[in-house]
Amino acid sequence: MIKKQNDIFKLDTKNTSYIFRVMNTGHLEQLYYGAFVSDNDGYDALYEKSEVEYANSVLYCKDSGVVSLEQLCLEISGVGRGDFREAAVDLTLDDGSYVTDFVFNSYKIYDGKREINGLPSSFGDCTTLEIQLEDTVIDAKLTLFYHVFEACDIITRHMTVTAGGKTLTLTRAMSAMMDFPRGNFKLMTLCGTWADEMQKNEIELKRGVFCNDSKLGVSSNQHNPFMLLSDKNASEKSGDCYGFNLVYSGNHCEMAEVSAQNRTRVLLGINPFHFSHRLNSGESFETPEAVMTFSSCGSEGVSHAFHKFIREHIVRGAWAKKQRPVLVNSWEANYFDFDEEKLVAQAKAAAALGAELYVLDDGWFGKRNDDKSSLGDWFVNLEKLPNGLDGLQRRFAEIPIKLGLWIEPEMVSVDSELYKLHPDWAVAVRGSHFTMGRNQLLLDITRGEVRDYIVDVITNALKTSRASYIKWDMNRNIAEVFWLCEEHNSDFYHRYTLGFYDLMRRITGAFPDVLFEGCSAGGNRFDLGVLCYMPQIWLSDNTDAHRRAALQQNASMCYPQSVMGAHVSACPCHQTGRTTSLETRFAVACSGVLGYELDVASLDNAQREAVSQQIRFYKENANLLQFGTIYPLSFEEFDGAQGWIIVAPNKEKAIVMLYQSTFVANRRSLVMRLEGLAKDKKYRFESIDKRETHTATGDLLCRAGVRLNQRVMLENGEEKVRVMGDYSALLYEITQMQP
Ligand code: DGJ
């Protein structure tokens, strides 16, 4: 709900309120964002009080009283009128002047929202507030957009900058700015590297600027765009928390600045790093959409708001709410070493185990037998697959199992037919040596003819293969770029991202029933922009259950299980060398979109039986596991215990994953307190190995918890123990009983 009362704008969701006003100077003063507050006759209690001029502060204008922009919480800020904090907009006119002063002009409130030019954004029912601000001196306009998704407790923001009579160069255009009248926050971001994505990075904000950003050309595994800002004493389950994210896959930047007077400013949007966009008279620039939420119930409230929003307003198309198939992926089983017979044997074994899809990963095209060649040559390698992709598809149809295919459309190998034909299509600074990433170069997808070519060849390959699933990979970051910009705009990174969106829109649009999975060397482009086109993303190449348990739990701070690819792979794990049991690997992977990434044709009988059972269990519970509500479980520091519970919307069923890293002898019972169950209903609590069974009400399970069986390292013939050695996980099923 959006209300305008005198000079006040009030944006309400089910549990939150967002209030700002138009000051008599025309600036927008941010008054409140937090737990829902009822409507008031007036809101002057929230105004910044300012009667006395401080000695050296810059006053906005003598006639408007003591107004110093740096002493205010604002909705948007420019440069050069006395607000010395980080700005949301920065631009220069051709005469070199850069002072901006955007003040209120008009507003509109309406139902629904329109798309953002060339960029993905949220969709579905919402209410929109559009505010037009004007700077009459430089003759430019800003339009601020607010979209209110009431049921999800989400407000999204973005803006448009429009040049009037004068040409201008935009060097910063953030999507959202949020000022708080206080400091004392802590901040959590998700940082990492290849195979070690989504690690929690927690800091206490102090005066100064903290920046979480990517300059890699992609949203990156180094700094995911998600950010959690919380009260110092907030926790997972209680306290005030704000969540921010960006619907964008390129260079992004989230800043948190604590000013000298201890106000906090949050900014998020396109990274100003090497961003510079020229606007001629009448032209506009639209920023990506920023997503914000607030919860007074700790970070879990923020996670649940994001999960619901992502499921209902970001992920779209045929697969948005559809149960995802169990897949077997060929990568770690074969790498580049396979032929048709090997694939068919593995696909048969996969089908016999109950898998629904066999994904042929890298190596099926050109003459690609290692990672040094053939990217760009999207025609089948007839030495490996003499009957082509269509021949392979026919054999798969007889099994039957569906075929999935790996592609990396944005890249070219120097050793490729495509590069021989079009060396100028590669992103590189002419006359200089190339930087290489995984032996490959980027195609300049800012150029229309390059994109048209990619769409043609990829569409053709996908049509021939009749694949039901596509894994879209991207294995290097962007380095030397600028000399190739057609218009020398120095916004190559942004235009690359727009090119990527154009490719995704055209390729995914041509195959509406195909399930697409995003990937970038694992989770190097795990963001809301990709999720607007592809319903799931490969979270990490690291499939070691020990690292994955943390990785998935951290990622679920923002992203729901239905968007995370999670595989059971062979042991010792190819990334860490660690060995964990098959049960443990499954227990962790089944809380995402399940796959197997090992040679299923070479499993022994016992392993085959175990995997069949796992897949049966997963399929029976896939809807719950993929789309249920997830709650992290809290344990006292005890043998590195970690876990979560996923609860069905009707609360009739739940599944718990308990993980413990190290075995310590002679420990007392671990207390496991559940969450999300119906308090007054009776449940059966049972470990998947059936060794632990209890019957209790939801309130007992949630408030008092269960004292779990004693833990032993090795099977010792005792019935009533919990066999969990180092690095092990166990599943529990919680089922509501009929009265
Ligand atoms: C990186 C991906 O993350 C892997 O899963 C695999 O697809 C390889 N690329 C193939 O080159």
C-alpha cells in the first residue's frame, strides 16, 4: 500500500513501513524504515530537528532556514550542495561542472510496474510510486521508482536519469540509497573465491565507508551483491535486520557509510568503477532494480522475505514453481574423456537409479579434448559422438532418459574455427598481449553481430540435440576491455551485462520449456539478474559435503533451495580430497536441486542400492525440499554441529539435516530444537536410519527440543545410538500424525 498525505509518502508492506517527506526545499527527507507503524495525522516527530547552525557546515540556502544536507537522512543525494557523504548520482556537464541539486517536481502512484529497459527485473502484483525530481540549472531529471510487494515485505527501487537540454556524462547512478539516523550496525556480506563461495563476512560498521563490490565484470564469487545490515545485538532469530540485493549480474557496488555524525548511508547499484555513460539531450539511463526488506525477527525474517520474493517475483517461466528433475552430470565422471557408448552406458545406469536427466557437460563440440580449444565452435565432435547430438538423443529416448547439454556461449578459444574467422570479435586490447583465463577469451557481446551469431549457433545446437536442460557456463572474468567500445562510452562492463541479458532473453525465450541452469566456474555469477532468466544456478564446484553444508546454509541467507544446484560427487572429493560417506553427501545435497556428479555406471551393488533409495526419497519429498520454508537450527558450540529444517507450507511434513564436523568422545546428548512446526499438532520425529524415533507435539519439539541419541564414531552393534563419525550428516523426517 502506498499513501500520500500532505508532504508525506508512506509505503506499507504486511510487516514494514517506509516513510519519507518532501521538505520545503524540495529535497526528500527519509524518515523511517522498519517495523510496521500505523498511520498518523502528522509525522513531525520523525523530522530531523535543526534550528542552530553549526560553525563550518554548509547551509543549503539562507531562505530555507538551517538546512544542511549533510545533517539529514535523504532519499537521494547528488554532489556539491553540502552533502559530503557518498552520492547516489554523479555527473559532469561538458563545461566541467558537476554540481547537482535534484528537488521534488511531481509523483504518480499506480498498480503494477513496467519493465526496465534491457535489464531484468521483478514481475507480478505490486504498487508503484514514481517520483520526479528536477534540477533546473543543469536541466536534468531523476525519476525514482518504488515498487511495493506487500505480501513479501519487499520494496524495490531504481531510478532513471534523463538529460534535458544539455549533454551530460553520468559517472555514478546508484539504484537505491537508504539513510538511517544512527550508526551501531553490523554488516554481513557473502564473500569467497572459486570452490569457496558464499563465506560469511561479518563486520561492525565504524565511521568511514565500507564497500562490497565486484570489478570482475560479473557479480562474482568474491562479493555477492546480497548484504545484511543488522542491529548490533540482532541474531538469526531476533532483532532488527535489513536485507539488500541487486537484480544485476555485472560489476556492482554496495556501500555502507557511517558519517562523522554517526548516521548510516547504504548505497547499492552499478559499480562506478570505469562506469561512464554519455547522455545526449532527451536521452535516459535506467539503473538496475535494488531489492530491500526489513525484519524485526532477525536475519531469518530477511531470508524468508527474500526466498518468497525470489520464488514469486524473480524466477519465472515454465519451471518457476515446477519440481526440478534429478540429474546426473558427466563432468567429474568423464571430464573430456568420453564417447557415445560411455555416455549411453552412464545414462542407462542413471535411469536405472531413478534419475530423470543426464547432462552432457563440457567437451562435446569442436575438437575439445581439454580446456585449451574449441570454445565458439558449437558443432558436434564427430569423433566422440559419430551420430551427432541427434543420434545421442535417439539413444537416450530409448532408455528413456532426458538429455541435458553444457554450453559456454560468451567465450572463444584462440584455437578455434571461430577465432580464425573473427579474431576481432574477442575482447582484447589490440597491440597488447592477451590476458588469458582458463585459456580463453571473451566474445565482445556488446556488439549486435556477435550476439546474432551466438544466438544462431547455440539455437541450432539446442534444436539438434532436443535437450531438455541447458547448463550455461562462464569461466573467466573480464580484463582488458576499453578500446573496443563502439561509442567509447567507457561503460563496457555495463554494456557487456546488457549483451548477456539480450543473449539470455533470446536463447531462453526460444526454448520456453527447457530448464536452464546458470553457472560461472561454480557460483561466480549467482545473482537475481541470472535468476530472472534461469530458474537455478550451480552454486559451487566444491561438492565436498563438509564445505557444502556451510556454503549452502550461507547462501540460503538470501537464496531459496529451489535455485541452488547441489550434487553428490565421488570421493575423495575432487576439490578438497576429503572423504565423506554417500549418506552424508546426499543429506547435504538433497537440500537443493539434487544431482549426481560421478560415474554412476561404475557403482557397486551396495552403492547402487543406496543411490536408488536416495533418489526415491528425494522424489517423494522434492516439492518440500525445493520449495519448503528453511530455518537454520541453532546448536550450542558442540562438535561443530550445524543444521537446518525445511518445513512444508501446510506444516504436515518437515525434513531436518544435521551435520557434525568432528567427533569428540564422551559427549552428552545433543539438544536439537526444531522450528516452524504447528505448535499444537503431534509429530513423529524419526531419523532416516530409523534408530531414533519420538512422538511429540510441535511446541515440545520446537521449545524444548529433542535430546538426540548418543553419538558414536563407528557402528558398534547398538541399536539406539547415532553413528556419526567426522564430517557426517544425518537426515530426520518429521511427520504430522493424524489426530
Ligand atoms: C566449470 C563448471 O563449474 C563445472 O561444473 C564444469 O561445467 C566445467 N566448468 C566445465 O568446463
